Amino acid sequence: MEAFSDMGSASELWFLTAVLLSAGFVSGLIAGLLGVGGGIVLVPVLFQTFVFFGFPEPLQIHMAVGTSLAIICFTASQSTRSHYKKGAVDVGVLKSWGGFVAVGALAGAIAARFVTPAGLKIIFATLVLTMAFRMAFSKTAGEASRNSISQGLQKALSSLIGFFSALMGIGGGTLSVPLLNASGHDVHRAVGTSAAIGVLIAVPAALGFVIGGWSLPDLPPFAFGYVNALAFAMMIPASTLGAPLGVRLAHRMSKKTLNIVFASFLFISGGRMLLAILF
């Protein structure tokens, strides 16, 4: 299969390289600032990249998701280290939720090959927009919720976060930050802990995408299952450069300001998904 048979002009390739590097940096910045994996930026850019290179249509979105998760492994790790130095990572939550998140993520990666995206988009948009309204219009914006969710429900929801995040190629912060906030963490601690949860999601999910696509015939060059090593190698340096900067920005903001920024991010993410459903 000649996936690179029509690669375009040199100027197009340089432009594409610039786009990949920029997207990597922005995804890292967002990861550090909001405790998300940056997949909301990575997946669309990678998808269009694979379309440009003429990858087979059935592979394009799956490879975009798998490669995004592989990049998030490193971006979320860098973000976690920076948040941990500032005392914003709750290790107790990681011990409590970790196994449930990882199992959910692995299950999501395995299920990705068989799941139709339409219903998933509806669920994602509904969850994200509901959480956006809750965070935006809460009277105690950014503060820890006084009515903490029970431990059992937290663990059940964390496994669902892992499952849906793996399916969509994101680090889970879009869902885990609001859950952490509702479970008694202020927004700064929720963002920092969410970054670490992103690692727990991305590692098993990325491995699942490698294994899930490993035996497929006619994979494009540089493909390890559904993970494209070339795009991964290009974007990692830029994304890990952006993550610490995002962390510094997050901790310079007040709880209220960071809460508003995150709620706005949720509105954009949910609205984008809703438009994809309608159009």
C-alpha cells in the first residue's frame, strides 16, 4: 500500500510539519493548564494529517486516536511532575481510582475497534456540557464541593472516565476535573490530580491500540498497530515543552479564574461535539 505515494509539494510538507509541532505545543500547554491530555487538539490535527497522506479511510480516525493517546503518555507525565512539585496531586485519589481508571481505559481501547461513534458523541457532549454548566454557574466556583460523592460512586465513575477517554483519544481531564471538584477538591488540586489520571488512562489505552491494530494488513509506514511513530516522534518534544508552561499559568490564576477557563474549555469541547452530531 502506497500511503505516501502522493505526499504533496515540499512547501506543503513544511507547512504540515509546522502544524504538527504547533499542535503538539498547544496540546502540552492545555494539558498543563487544565489537567487534560490535549487530545481535543491532537485528534483532529492527526486525523487531517493522515487524510493528507492518503492513509486508508478505515484507519484514519483510529490511528489519530491511538497516536494521540501515545503522545498523552508523555505530555501527561510531564504535566504531572510539574503539578506534583507544587503539591497539587492527590496521591490518595490515584491509589483509590488508579486500578479502575486503567481497567476502564484498556476496555475502551479494545472496544474502540467495534464501537460506532455516533452514540458515543451524544454521551460525550451531554456529559461535558452538563459539567460545564455546573462549573460555570456554581456559587462556589473553583472551591471544593461540600457534598462529596461517595467513594463507591467515585470509583465506578472513574472507570467510565477511563473507558470513554480511551475511545476518544483524550486524557480524561474533561471528565475527571469536574468529578474531582465534585468529590471535594478545589480546582487547582483537581487539575493537578487529573493530569496524573491522564497517565493512568493513556498508557494502557495506547498499548491497547497498538495491540488492536497490530495484525491489520497493509498498515502505513511507521505504524505500530494504530499508533503512528513518525507523528508521535515529531509532536512529543513540542508537547512536553508546552506542559510545564501550562502548569505555571494554572498556578498563577485564582481558583475562580481557572474554574472559568476550564468551564469555557468544556463548553467549547461539548459544543464542538454537538455540532459534529448535528452536521
